[in-house]
Amino acid sequence: AKLDGRGTFRFFEPAMDERMQARRRLELDMRQALARREFQLHYQPQLNLETDRLVGCEALIRWQHPERGTVPPGDFIPLAEEIGLIVPIGEWVIRQACRDAAAWPAPVSVAVNVSPAQFKSDRLVETVISALSNADLPAGRLEIEITEGVLLQENERTLHTLYRLRELGVRVSMDDFGTGYSSLSYLRSFPFDKIKIDRSFVHDMAKRPDGEAIIRAIAGLGRSLGMTTVAEGVETEDQMRRIRAEGCTEVQGYLVSRPLPVADLVGLLAGR
Ligand code: C2E
Ligand code: CA
Ligand code: CA
Ligand code: CA
């Protein structure tokens, strides 16, 4: 610590300065990343447990940074949300995912994550309509995944947007189910097509005595509400066996496959 010119102690400022600068740099880089085509989509397959067939894929964004290498979404999506860049990035994701899916050798669905700021922009529905029509992809093959964050400030506009997507024939999933405070009440506000059970529940399953009871309860809830249930983050045969036994509809996780570059996914779908 040292006394600065104005006579105040500066303990943490150098470190804070560095953090602010790193953030500024990331922000500037991100503003150019779209134009420089540094974003990519990887796709993680989803397996139906009744038919043992791949029924869909989740699109997961990757940033190929020229100096940093691959930046995972957790390191830039929150900042993109904060500064509004998530809207153009999210539009690119929807358009690219529709284009990719239209060219796949099997008519599996493609799921896209839409974050709260993007959901609130007026453009979402128009973007979806134009992405589907440009790619010539049937609306029934597109899924929109939203988290509780979208419903947090639930109002008429949020619901209106959800119903407009639904009218188009797009499916809507509740992501990370069970991690927030009011997951259950959100199921009441909108008839979701899918519930994605957060991977923390899958991981807890074998470790806690009541772990399986929770999965069983959510699977049952899904059945009674007519919603598909997807267990996320399934990594082991043991977890898979338990998930099957509890009656979930689908699984997604490293055991089935890691998220894949699109060319590898096409190979998998073509049975190569
Ligand atoms: P998410 O939507 O819950 O996506 C699932 C995350 O779990 C992915 O991380 C995926 O790679 C990871 N995962 C899949 N299977 C397993 C497994 O068996 N074990 C473990 N430990 N992890 C598994 P990823 O790709 O790093 O994405 C993290 C989050 O970033 C996503 O969580 C989502 O919230 C966000 N995200 C990713 N792509 C997009 C996007 O295009 N738009 C928006 N708005 N958010 C995105
Ligand atoms: Ca997701
Ligand atoms: Ca999730
Ligand atoms: Ca998540």
C-alpha cells in the first residue's frame, strides 16, 4: 500500500485496474469476433432412452480467440449479456444452428440457448422466423432453451413471446431445471415441451440417499404434464442405468458424446 497524490491509501487498485483492463480487452475482442468469424457451434447429441436413437443436439457456442485459444462460453456469455452483445451473437447462433441442422443427414432437432437479454429484445421471434425460412428448416426441428432467468421478470411480453414461438411450431425447453428457487412455479406459467434436469442432480444421484428420489419425482412430473425429461451431464454407466430406471425420456452427457464440431456430428448421424 502507498499513499497516492491525493493522500488516500490505495490497497487494491492495481489488481482492480488489471481486472478492469482485462475486461475491456475481452469486450473489444468480442465486438470484433463476429465479423472475424471467430465463433463456432459445437453440437452435443441427445439420446432417447426408449428407442436408443439420437433425437437431437444442443448447440453450444465456442470462441476461437486468435491469442487465447478456445474461450468457453462461461467466460464470455455473461459479459456479452451485460453489454448487450448477446443479441447479435445470439442471432448468429440461431441462424447458424438452423443452417447446420438443415444439412444434417437425419432429421434430428437442434436446441439453441437463448439468454434473458436476448429473449427480451423485440427481435427474437422475427429472427427465428427468418432463420427458419432462410435455412428451409421445419419449425418443429428447432428448440429454444431458456433458464429461469428469462422468467424471473415474467410478464405478459415474456409469455407472449413464448406463445408466439409455440404457434410457429418451435419447441421450448426449461433448462437447468431445479437450480433456481421457483422452478416448479415456472412450470405452471408456461406449458414447456421439455424439462432439462440440471446435471448437479445427476451427479448427486449416487452420492446422496435421496438423490434418485428427486430424479424419479421430476421424471414423474414430466410424464403427468406431458413434458419430455432430459437428464443432463450423464458421465458414467452407473448414472445411465439409474436414469433409465427412474424413467427419464432422454439423456445428454459425456457418456453419450462430448459436444462435437459439426463435421464430426454429421459423421455420427450418417453412421460413419
Ligand atoms: P448449458 O446450457 O447447461 O449447457 C450444458 C453444458 O454442460 C455445456 O457446457 C456442456 O459442454 C456441458 N456438459 C455436457 N455434458 C456434460 C457432462 O457429462 N459433464 C459435464 N461436467 N459437463 C457436461 P458449455 O458448452 O461450457 O456451456 C456452458 C453454458 O454456457 C451452457 O450451459 C449455457 O448456459 C451457455 N451457453 C453455451 N452456448 C450458448 C449460446 O449459444 N448462447 C447462450 N446464451 N448461452 C450459451
Ligand atoms: Ca442448455
Ligand atoms: Ca443445462
Ligand atoms: Ca447452465
